Amino acid sequence: MNSIWIVSHRMWDWVIPLVLALALSFLALPFAPALGAGSLKTSVGVIGGYENSQVLDSLGNPKNQVLKIPDSKEYIEVRPNIKWTQDRYELVFRPRGVLEQNHVKYQTSSGIPGGPTSDKKETTQKTDVFVTEGFISHDLNQQITTTLGLQNYQWGPAELLSPSNFIFHETIADRKNFAETRGRHLLRINGSPTKTWSTVSLLEWAENKDLTPFGDDQKFKPSFLVKNEYSWAQGPGGGAEYFGFVLGISQTAAPQKTFTRLRWGESFSLQVPWWDGLSWYGDLGHQIGSAAWYPQTNPPVTSPTNGPWLDYDQSRLESSRIYTTGVLGIRYDFVEGEIVRFEYAFDEHSYSRTERALSLQSVQPRNQEGLAALPDNYRKYWNPGIDLKTPEVIYLSFYTPDIASIKDLSGLVRWIYEPFDHSTWGYLSAQYRIGDSGTLSYGGILTTGSSLDQPLRGVASPSHTVAYRHDW
């Protein structure tokens, strides 16, 4: 068994800020009054956990050769939080430090189909230091606030995803216990012209190099959007009712030229007037053309009898078709705090049955051209730049603040069904509050389906995570 230390290449950029943030979090609070009119708030959270997974032997990750997913890992994460406010200014800084030990089993091959293989086991220790958010805000007046820096700014009434926000591509699979979304470099302007009308403008002006681009081989280009939202009196169930419209532009850098595309979206949430606690909502995003990677066949040269070889192309960049990703749902809030959701989502960027079959063939080379394209095909197979990767899904969730009337023990069940191929994804979590500062957490994932290569199957199933968080 090999043991390897891995230090993030960007770690040293943040080591000094993290050390200073930790020291400030513990030591600065007693001196806050000395800042005069300013107010300093600090806190530190520490998370320790263990994760165990059964890695799936799929065509996209045969014998774990491609992704090298850990079958188990232990980790500890430190999360300082610093917020300083004075008059109309606010400064927020949230650095993070992670130390994890990964245990990986995988198989190496000679690169020749049918060639010799070798089983490997590795234990790697990885240290990473980064910043999730770091920004400064200024209230110009009672109606306008400007914010500049690394920010996580999202919206939308649905749990599955928020298609109208095309800067952030977070889905329900990313929202696990204690999970955080890393921010992006944004200039944000919030306005409130009236009590019922609000607006927010987002300009993503620089790339966060700690993030994996949405879609393989995507060079960063600035994106801009404006969201206008109109809200009115709360419905009979007590929840807010609103309608929002988003308009923006994004760019895609292709080999020959850069494509600028118009994007727009809508989001809304309405109370059902005859049923207290029941609401229905939607979130949709539209764009002309698609920047996703689609598999394509190419005529063989070296081995004509073995059939065509495959790679990927952004073949719909210049399409005039309007592509829509959307989610519609209903939500019911019980008096005791339980919440039930039902959502239906669709993605017109996703693969057809024929394209899905071609994507599987792209990672099964049958000639020299296909073998040469294999590394690139693996990357685009796993990161094609599509939110759902399937035409439609049905989603159910249930949250309870008290499991079996046990105080401080909350539970959450999430379930996704894919009508396209009848596969499922399930997530079960429970959190127990210990005193005022501790939380013990469990999260488990289980997927089912007739094939290990169906999109909902993911990379590992079942998977179990146990963690404890303590805050000071």
C-alpha cells in the first residue's frame, strides 16, 4: 500500500490568510469595542467525519481507473467566519482549511484493450486551503447596495436546481449535510425601488480557479444578468408570493471564435388560496443554442472493419433553437414544521437515447483513433456541461424537525426517479443537535437501475457519511 501526501497547488496562496483568520476569530472578539462605531463578529466551526462508499464499476469509470474515487476517507475541516460592519460598510471573510485521508482502490491497465492489468491500493493525505466567500458591501442609500468579491449568491424556490441563475450550477446532489457552495468573483448591485419591487445585477468578472468549469474545456468568459422580482402581500399560508424575471448574456469560447448568447428565465412562488400551507412554484432558464458537448461519430482510418470512432463536439453552439431547463413543484408546510415537496424537472440540453448510447460507445474504443481520443472522451463524458444529464426527473422530499418526537433530532429524505430509464437516486440524512454548539450528522446515498452507467447511478452506491460539527 502506498502512502502519498498531496498539497493543493493553491494552498500557499491562502495559508497566511487562514492562520490570521483563525487567530483573529479566537482573539479579536474581546477587543471589538476598541473598533469604535464598527462591529466585529467572529466564529469558528470544526467538522470531523468519516465516509465509506462502494465505487461502481461502470463504463465511464472502469475498475475506478478514471476517477479514482475513494472507497473510504477521514477528514477534518476548519471554518472560520469573520464579519466586520461599520456605518454602511460590511466586510465578510470565510476561509477554509481541509485535511483528509483517502483510501483508494483502482486498477491500472496498459492502455491496450485486453492488455495486462494490475490492482492498486493507495492512501493519500490531502491538505487544501481556500476561501468560500470574501467580499465587501456598501449601502449607497436605503435602496441600493453594492457588493464586490467572492460570493455565493443564489435564488429560486426549488430544491432540485435553479435554472434561472445560469452563473451557479448547483443541483440537489451537491446539497449534503454541512456542504458549502464556493463563491464566485462577482460584482453585485441590489436595489429596492419600492417595497414590492427588487432588482439584483450580477457580473461574474473573474474566474475562481478553485472551481471545476461547467463543461469540459470551457475557458472563462464574463457573464452578466439582471433579475427583477415583484412580490406582493403574503398568501393565506403566510409564505411570500413573488414573480421574478431574469435577463442576461453569457459567452462561450470556441476554437475559432467566441459566441455571445442571450439568456433569460423566470421564477415564481404562489400560495394556494384555499389550502393554508400549500404553495406551487417554478424556475425556468432559456438560451439560444447550447454550449454542451455532444458525442459524434467519425469514419475510421486504421481499422475500417471495427466501425467508426467517437469524440465530442459543441455542435449546437450556432443553433437558433431555444433550449429550456425548468423545474415545477408544489410544497406543503405542516403546522409542526414538516415540509413535503414534489418537483418535476426537465432539461432540453440532455442527451437523447441515441446520444446516450453514443456517449457509452465513446469510452469503449475499438480502433486506434478511438483509443487516442479516450482521455478527452472521459472528461467530456463526466462533464458535458448539462445540468440534469437526462431529459426529465421526478423529485420527492420530506423534512421533519423531530424524528419520532425526539427533540433536536431532524430528518430528511430525498428521492429522484428518472422515467427515461427507470433509475433512482435516494438520500437519507439525520442530524442531532448536541447542546448549543454541537451537531452529529449522518448522510446516506443509494441508487438503483438496470445499468451502472445510467446518469442517476452516479459514481458510488451505497455511500455513508458520519460527521460531527462544533461551533465556537
